[in-house]
Amino acid sequence: MSTTESAVVRDTSILTSVDPATGETVATHPIADEQAVRAAVAKARTAAATWGELSFDQRKKHLLRWASRITAKADEFCDLIYRENGKPRDDAFLELMLALEHISWSAKNAEKVLKSKRVSPGALMSNFAAHLDYRPLGVVGIIGPWNYPVYTPNGSIAYALAAGNTVVFKPSEYSTTIGNYLAALFAEANPELPDGVFITVNGYGATGAALVHAGVDKIAFTGSTATGKKIMAAAAADLTPVLLECGGKDAVIVAADADIAAAADSVAYGATMNSGQTCAGVERVYVDKSISDEFVAEVKRILSNVRPGSDAGASYGPMTMPSQIEIVRKHIEDALKDGGTAVLGGPESVHPPYIDPVVLVDVDEKSTAVAEETFGPTVTIRTVSGIDEAVRLANDSNYGLGSAVWSRKHGLEIARRLRVGATSVNSVLGFAAISALPFGGVGDSGIGRIHGAPGLLEFSRAHSIAVQRFTIPGMALLSYKRTASTMKLLHRVIPMIHGRHK
Ligand code: NAD
């Protein structure tokens, strides 16, 4: 098979996963039909009775053992990620490292975030004890993308497991072997657990669609906005709650007082690493006019020495999903048609399965290259007259996932004006590596949060319990025994509590 053909060979019952650089078969997997998906969910439902009843400490032990097993198998795992996904082995290792950090954080913090808490019942209900409990949802269906085939779905998997749920995971058709390896390591690390705590179903979109309808208690999806919308519509039929981690068109603001060399270094890396196939990668840059020429020249200089490939010296690998290559090519062509200039590369930079770095300046803001997710190693840079213009243009997007600000003095202040889920100040992507910080977007970038305490709450059901400890004579509010004198008293007390503020 040539490298320009589909990286996944279609068959109705078997999914053949291939190396995106060479087209060689990596592995084959039976495709799960609707019946197989339902059977997997039933198995996970049975396992949930055991896993959900374990103490936080017991679950922590199992999750940390899984992390140790991943660590022990890191070389083998990185090799598989390199072959099935195309990214360099060092990038694969960084991805594993971040996933391990999240497994550890979710395991160690689940109790603190989710343990039962006593809350104040308030003056009028002072005869009650109020308990706020968090319970697992049950079975969580997780549908993943291919670009960070471990780190990204793990943001849902680890947190759902730590919160006491079992997981049925449908990996992307472009990273099926990787997804199955992740689940196999969990089972290997925890042989005494019932089968079904963390299992996979394999296949294309139809398998994912079957999972949405298989009676799971939540769907956690990471992938494109278009698929996210379909999943939300399908989930509405059963009122199945959804977590949607979708695409982005992340902007970087480089202020007049930025460290130009450091900002250029970060932008060059954030735009092209992983072949630009990063949901929160750098796609657009707004740079102050006073430093624009120097900044663009520095980005160009750095990226002139960056090249894709599958050899040990390559900075990033091939495009994993062949259909994305044409989208990247079209965005570059549109940018040039729409008034932009390529200061590095151009349409000729696209030579499947690789794409060289492309730097485009002053492209019309309505061009697809600026308005839509490109998901390739390209970046647009626009010169702006100051921070107000930069913030306005950065926020003028349907997406709102990550972002970055470069400024020596005003980074935090500028960050707080952005309509996004996360911002890195004087770095790119810093937020994605800090386990305690939630990750997710607004608008077309999705709904809900993975990571951090919100990531654990996302996979839990709040259960409010009000316990009446004693009755207050004459204060039977929730009873037909309520008397006229009780109401008279309330008419006197309520203004004293709520009517004093001028
Ligand atoms: P995709 O939407 O094509 O596929 C994602 C998953 O959904 C795959 O497993 C696929 O098989 C499945 N799927 C497809 N159709 C389905 C349907 N109708 N019902 C249920 N499941 C279905 O996305 P992709 O190409 O795998 O991933 C790239 C996209 O993911 C980019 O847009 C990227 O920005 C986004 N992404 C977002 C985040 C984030 O955290 N926000 C992280 C990584 C990637």
C-alpha cells in the first residue's frame, strides 16, 4: 500500500491498522458491532459493582500499579506509538509521562475531592445535618482521537476510574492497537480485578455511535467538533450526559514587552510539534507591530531548521490521518489567495505523508487558514496595533480551547481577557501538563472539563442528603401541622435575615 492511500484499510469485520509512514500493517482488530458493544457495556456494568464499592485507597493502589506497569513497559509502548501514530519516540515518551502524571494525580486526589462533606444547612434548617456525597456514575463510554492516543483519552479514562466508574473505551481507528495496549496494561497490573473495569471496543465511527446508544451513564468524547455535535444529538435521545473535548484554533498574543526570542521559540514548537496535530497547538499569532518584524524573522529562522521525517533526527513525524493532508494544503492555498504571504514554505511544503513547516503572515481573518482548525504544521502571524486589537481578534473565533500570552509585565491581565478554557503565560501548552488544572473549551471547542478536581467531578453524581436531627417545636415547616403562629414568626424573622441590605 502506498503511503498516500488511507492509513486504515476498510473491511466490514476487521480493522487493519497501519504505520502512517510506511503503510505497513501494525495489527488487525475485530470490529465490534452493536451487539458486541452492548456485551462490553454489560461486562463493565457487572465490574462496576466491585470497582465502585472499593475504597478510594484501594482504587488508588490499583491505579498506581497500572502507572507502574506503563512505566515498566515504556520502551515497548513508545515503539508502538511510533509505529502506529508516526510521532518520534521522544514525543511518545513525553506523552506517556504526562499520562502517568494524570493517573497519579487522579488516584491521589480522588478522596479529597469526592469524599462526603458536611455543609451548612443554614439558619432556617439548623435542625438538619446536610451531607454532600459524590457517587460514581456507573459505566462511562469514552471515545478517543488519534493525535495523542494515550494522553488525551487518559484525561477521561484515569479520572473516570479514580471516581469509581468502569470504562468502555473506543480508541480511534488510527490508534486502536495503542488503545488496546493501554487497557491490557491495566488488566496485567491488576489480575485480581474482574474483567470489565477498563475494556475496549474497536472499530470506526459506527462502533462509537453504538457505544453512545449502549446504555452507558456518560459519554466522554474527544475528537472533532463535527463528530462532537453528532454525538450530543444522538445522546439526547436517552438524555445520556456528554463531555465533549473538541477542536481548537488557538491564538498566541505576543505583546510589545515580550521576550521575543523565547516567544518565537515557543510559537515555532507549539505550531509544528506532532506535525501540528495538537488540539491546543498554536494556529494563530497576534504580534505587536513594534516587534513584529523581529519576531517573524526569528520564527522563520527556527523553523527553517525543523523538518519532518521518520528517522531519529526528525523533529516531527508524518501526518497520521491522510485525509487531513488535503485540508492543510487547502488552508495554505486559501491563505495565499486571501492576501497572505508565505514567509516560509507554501503549498509545495506538502509532500505526503509529511508536511514541512509553513509560516503565513497577514492572512485575511476570514480565510479558512485563520478561521478553521488546520491541524497541520502551519501558523498564521498577524501584526496588530496593540493588546486591545490582539484580544479582540483572538476572541473572534467559534473555538475557545487553549491560548498563550507572551508579555513580561502584563501576561496574567491579558490572559484574563481571553474567552478560552486555558491560557499559558510566557509558555505554550503549560496548562496541559499541570494535573490540577482542568482542561476543556468553550464554544465549538466543547463542553465540560477533564483533569483536576473538575475532571473528577465530571465523572461523579452529586447526592445531597438532608438528615433531620430533631424537630423544633412550632417550626414544622414541611408538614400540614404548620401553624398560623409559625407563619407569623417567619414573617417577622425573614425581613431580619434578608431585608437589611440597603
Ligand atoms: P474524529 O471526530 O474524526 O474522531 C474521534 C473519534 O470519534 C474516533 O474514535 C471516531 O471513530 C469516533 N467517531 C466518528 N464518528 C462517530 C460517531 N458518529 N459517533 C461516535 N463516534 C464517532 O476526530 P479525530 O480526527 O480522531 O481527532 C482530531 C480532532 O480531535 C481534532 O479536531 C482535534 O482538535 C480534536 N482533539 C481535541 C482534544 C481536546 O482535548 N479538546 C484533544 C485531542 C484532539
